[in-house]
Amino acid sequence: MPHRDPLVIAGREYHSRLLVGTGKYRDLEQAGAAIEASGAEIVTIALRRSNIGQDPDAPNLLDAVPPERYTLLPNTAGCYTVKDALRTCRLARELLDGHNLVKLEVIGDERTLYPDVGATLEAAEQLVAEGFEVMAYTSDDPIAARRLEEIGCVAVMPLAAPIGSGLGIQNSYNLLEIVERLEVPVIVDAGVGTASDVAVAMEHGCDAVLLNTAIAGADDPVLMASAMRKGVEAGREAYRAGRIPKRRHAAASSPQAGTFFE
Amino acid sequence: MSTEAEQAVIHVRINGEAAQLPAGASCADVLARLGITEQRRLAVERNEQIVPRSRLAEQELADGDRIEVIQAIGGG
């Protein structure tokens, strides 16, 4: 029987430990189907200029992921400055009728899409002061992660590898250090490629995984979404179960005593 | 001195595009002009300040204003 093991972010409980993005899908229908298959309850969105001149009745993303059903997590993707990140979060709050939960990312460089940690800390401080519940995308630097927690972020989200790279966890030791030192949920955000990467992140003790490209970019996004869901569940259960220590030499699984060959 | 015809319009930018509006227009008029009837899934900024949905019709826009009409799209 599965144990009750909710993910708690900003005082709210979630059953799923997989958070997914809504970008890069073929169309809204595919996005909706994949998100459904992922079992995710928290779904990221981006904010952009309304496409002036397009059919005003064209389907809106919020029809595919209705705010009544999902916890929407507006991101500040594409922001390279503190100011742009703050503007984006304030617009998100207006768009979603006072909803305060945001994913803060302040990007430092186009080539790596690595976070500008200094700017992220500054923006986080301001957003927390304005009453936002900040889930902060950051590097795998344990000190930066602790600073974000001290500032009052409701979750700290270190990358596994560069956004969209699919490389999987590149620095297990840093990730373990972050998981061991923080009280708020640690969510691996970005860089995972497939279900085993997700399972490994969860086996490290991460509280959840946030991903987008690994599902949306798969040949069959709906099937990959299902695989990711299982990867998260398997990794979480393995973490809670407590794995055996690794050893160099064999340890027989059948008893040595009682054999009947002389 | 400007003529009455010149006073009748203001020049603004809507999502980065130059546009002319009748003097006295509000953000609600901007949305109507764009054919947007459903305001619920949008957010509007005037000169980088939020204009709350409940007050879209209240403020009179001024010449040189920069209006942003923002919506949710897919992202990670």
C-alpha cells in the first residue's frame, strides 16, 4: 500500500512530485494529453506579448491547462535582468488574479542559459518582500541554494544540467549537499533527458523534478510523460526504502549453509 | 498652436507597434480595438506599471504611452 507522502510547497500539498512545462509541444492538444499522462499538478507557463492580429477566439494555453485544475507556475524565462523578472512576476499575478506562486529564473548567458545567481538572489529578495511565493531556478551551487532559502524562497530548484540539454545530473555531490542542507523542497529543474535521470534525481533525495523538453521533445511525448511519472515514483520509493550500500565484491543472495554437495 | 484635428489623436505603442488612438482612449479601448472581448486571460501594463483588470477603463491614455498586452503561452 502506498504511504502518504505529499510534496508540500508553501503550505499546499501535492500528490505528484513531477512538475512539467507547457513549451515546445506541437499543439495545445498534444500539450494537454502529455501533461495529463505525466500526472503533474503543477504546470509552468510563460508570459509573452499577446499575438496582436491573430484570431481573438483562438484557443488559449489556459484552455489546455485550466487554472481551476492545475496549479499554474508562471516563469520568468527569457529574463536577463532583475527588472524584467519583477515585471514578469507582477504581470503573472495580474493575469492569474492574484496568484502569488512564481518560478523565478534570471538567465545569465544565452549559450548556457545558466542562471545569473547574483541577479536571482536580488530578484528573489524583492519578490518575497512583495508577497510572492518564489520557486527559484538556480545553479547547483550549495551556497547559492542556502542563500535562496534564507531569503524565503518556498522551493529551491537547482539545475541537473543546462536547460534543454538532456544530459542528466552532472554534479551528484553538489545536489546531495543541497538536499542535505535545505529545509524547503529541492526540485531538480532542467537538464534531465529520460526517465532514469528523473529516477536518479529522486534517489538523491530531491523532493521533485521539473522538466519540459525531455517530454515535449520526445518522439512520443505522451508515452514519455508516462515514463517520467513512473521514473519519479520509482526514484522516490527507492529513496524512501533506503538502498543497499555499494560494494566491490559479490555477496551471495542464497544461504551458504545447508548446501548438500560434499 | 495645434489644430483640433491634431489634438484628436494620441500616438502610443501597443506591444511595441506604433498606433494611433483617439484622445481620451483607455486601456479597455485598446483591447476593444484589438478585437479582444475576453479580458480574463490577459494582463495589461502601461509604461511598465500594471493596470488592474478592474481599472482598464479608468485611466485616460497619454501621448507616448507604451501599452503591453500580455498572455500566457507554453513555457518550461
